[in-house]
Amino acid sequence: VGKQMTSTNLCCCDATVLFFAVLLATFRFGAAAKLSTAAAEQAENHMASVAVYHPHRLRHFPLFPRALGISTNEITHFLLLHKPHSFEPLKVLQHGKAILQLNTTELDKTESYFVDAWKWHEASACPKAPIVVLGTSITGGRGADEPTGQEEQIAGTADLSSVYNVGQSWGHHFVDILNRHLMLHRLESVRNVSIFYKSGTFPSFFSMCTNSVLPPDTRIVLLEAPTWMITQAGIKEQLARIANAVRRVAPNAVIVFVEWPALEDVSESAMAPNLVAMDAAASELKIDTVRVYHALRAVASHCTHSDYDVPFSNLSKETPGRLKWLYRHFPCYHELYANRAKDMVHPNPWGHQLLGALVARHVARALVNASMASMSQAAANTPTVLHQVDTSSSTAPSDSHFELCYLSAPDLPLIAAASHGTWKLVDEGHQGVEKLGYLSTQKGDVLVLDILRDFPRNHTGNSCGLLTVTLSYLLSTSIPDQGAFNLTCDGCRCKELSVPLQDLFNPFPVVETNANAHYTFRGVNISITAQTRFVAYYSNTSTCTLSVSHVPSGWPLPNFQHTPLLQARSRIRIDGLFIEPMQQSSVLWYTHHQRHSKTAKFLRAVNSSGCRI
């Protein structure tokens, strides 16, 4: 009783008041109009369809809604990396006919609703609760800074910038267009939006230290998940990690995967396997998806079957051969990719706007349709006791679950006296984006990290325990002298976490940082912050250190090419560290479903030693 009332509690109170208001309004309307039994049944069936949740049956949601006399000159506010930003509302760019011809059926194909209906009902009842956007360089606005003037594009004088511009990004478009939808349907606009992005990393990056970006009362999480960064086999594991982390911190939040496909994935006659794998994972995890792929395929259909005119790249006899090739293989929709489609990953300003509009349409449909449902029907789809979220608690590690977050290299628990070699703190970022890490340029260098340095006191005294340790490092194909490193633990025992394609996803103890050595990345220009995860077992000890030893690249590991790199130079970069207790669900999964794996054998040995896990 003495605790501060939370946002969720306030939402529940508002929902109760709204419930009785709806009942009173329905009673008055029924008394005045004397609805027939048939009409009442029809209304009941209508409300039931909302509860079962078929949003396509209700109302029309255009891609770019018009203001219809409603003022849209309000300044757009949102938090970017915890800092408040304000922007003028964005204007709708001129699109070609192929995009403007997208019909309702084609737009609906981009949206999959797998989330439990009661979560959308709760999100609609809490308009002041946070909406959080998590993503990679696309969310950071990569490609959005290119000029949008038609003459500049046609003349070829455009500065095709790769500078990050969040003010022109899909996240800003999402907020503007979502509020326009909500205003048109007489709903409260959103004002509590936070955007976080991490350039050059896997989507699962935000499964680490999730409580630092998600408030407990978050109502909607939009996760931009570029599938080109992970293989088909690893998609489910990556997405499950972030989904589980979000639900642990914000259990009532709706999660929406936002798919922006690589250009080459859209060219397939059938849906690319990695996109199919993402849809399957989303369905199993009960997560909504916004699938831009279907919109781009529809654009191609309109382009090849109509007199499509290109507003910002008119074709002529002087049209370069590459542009003709693009129109032949990627009809029209290549116009939505950065640097005139030389960047086949990031959207340009038109692509950012389309992405933001599709996501806004998905969220608006769900919120509007949920708000139309009767509160009594919504309650039937809601658990008897809703999660009561306490936002007054500290973000410090708790007794039941804690996270030790060293996501920036300067914060690493470095033991300087035990480390030796050429290690130095560097910033290898560009275009205004920091990429901090400890760089070693000589084989034989050793970096030592103290895993237990910041342990909560109640855990330090435990006789034994299991930890999941995640180490972040630079993985690159574009840096030819990338080396490898070997991981060893002192004062505790460390073991690999067995997963499919072990040497790619959780390499241990030798970690290869030259991405050219693996067939998955061969021929792809990438420099990303990758992670490897392993389990650490401590017992009757107050020390547990991790040593990172710089070794030559080209070790004969499974799935790696057997061509030792004999160059004199070698470099590795360590970027961050994340530590948490091993989840009981992970222990059960290994001991029951992966019982023959090395991890399962290790866990059984720990259990037989007397440590209860």
C-alpha cells in the first residue's frame, strides 16, 4: 500500500473507469434507440471479432494518412539514447506510382499479428506508457541523410551521405505517422517514445542489460531485426534471446519485429529462407512482425505491369548501365535503398519513410481496434491477475536476478597488473558513431578481466553458482589482419554453450575475428561487434578471472577454411562484457533437450559435485 502507484496501476484504474463509462453509454444508447435482438447480436459478434483479433476487418488505414484539418505542426519529441530530442514534423516525400498504388490487401500482407490480444488491449488502455524502439544502424538513421530534391537526384549531383541522421530516420517517421493515425481516430497521441540503436551488431545485443533501456511499464517494443546479419539457423536463437529478455523486464509489453530486408533477399522469386525463418520464429514466440518484403514485392509487381514513372531517377539514353541492371533485377524498389542501391542494406530517405509508415500502420491498427473492443470482452482475454509493475525499484542488481553490464570498453573490469602487451583503448568509429574497444596489435598479448569484481554481496558469499558470460569483440571481413584469441578462466571453470554452428555463434575457447574465414560471411563487407557466450562455474572461491590471449588467425576449426594466415601483423579488439546468472530455463533446456551436448555433460558434472543448479 505504501509503494508508489505505478503507470500500470494507473492504467488499470483508467481502464476500470472506462469500462463503466462504456457500460453506461451502451445502456443509454440502447434505451434510446431500442435496438432489435438481431442488431444486438450483430454488435456482439462484431465485438467478438475484435477480441479474437482480426484487425483487417475494421476500418481503413492508409499508408500516409492525411491530416484532414487536424494540425500536424506540433514538434515531435522522443528520447534518443536517453537524451531528449525535438524535431519539426517530417513532410511526406514524393513517391512513385508503384508505392502509391499499394492497396489495402497488399499493405495487410506486411503485417502479422501473433501477440496475445489482451496485451494490445492493455497497450491501448495505457497511452502514456513508454514505447521503445531498439535497432541497429538502420534505426540510427544510416542512409536517411541523403538529399531528397528531385533535380539533385536526376542530375547525379546528390551528396550520397552515409552520415547517421535520426531526425530523418524511420523512427521519426513512425512517431509522426502514428500520431496522425491516432488523431484521425480521436485517440491520444504518443509522447513517450525512446529510441536506442547500436551500430554494427546483432539484434540480440539488447538482450544484454535490457533493464537499462526498457522501463518495467513499457507497453510496446519495436525491434528492428536485420536478418542479413544472422544465418537462417541462428535466427530463432537470436530472437528468442531478446524476446525473453524483454519479457523478463517488461512482462506486459507487446513485441513487434520490424524486418527491413537486404536488397538481394527481395529479388528472390520466393521468400528468402531467412525471412521465412523469422516469420516462423515470430509465430512460435508470439511476436508481431512488420514484413517490408511483401510491400517491396508488390511494388515490383506494379512497376513491371504499369507505366511507372520514377520521380527521382528518370531513365534516358544516358542512363548508366548499372541503373538499367538495377531496374531489370530489382524493379523500382531498388529506389528505396541508400547510395543509389550501392548500399544494398540500408534504406534511403524514401525507404526510411516507407518503413516508418508501415510500422505506424501496424501499431495504429492494433491500438485503434483494441480500443474499440468492449472492456468486458477484453477482460475475458486477460489473465485474472494482471502483472503489477513496480517502477520504484532500483536498477541495481537484485537478489533474485542481477546483470553486470560492461557494454562500453572503458567500463570493463580490467586487471591492469595481470594484463600485458600492446592493449590500448581506441575509438574506431566513424560518421559520428563511437566504437570503443581495447585493441591489441601483437600476438601473445593478454587481457585479464575480473568476472566477480562487482558481484552483489549476497551472491559473493554463495558456495557455488553458474554464470552466463558474454564477451563482445570486433568481427570483420574488411580488415585483412584480423587475428584470433583464446579464452581461459582462473579460479572458476568455463565451458562452451553448445548451439548449432557452434564456431560461428558461440565460439569457445578459440574465437576467430577474421570473418572471411567463415563461409557465411565470405564475400560480404562487414565490420560488426559480435558476441560469444559461455558458462562459468564458481565454487568455494572469491576469484574468477577471464584471460583473453591474442593468438594467430587461421586455426583449423570446424567450418573454417584451413589456410593459416602467416602475416606478421595481427589485431583483435575487445569491446564489452556482460554477466548474469544462468537462467533455470537454459539449464533445463540443455539437460533435457541437449543431453548429449558438452554443455549438458558439464552441467551434470556440476550437479553431481554437490552444487544444486
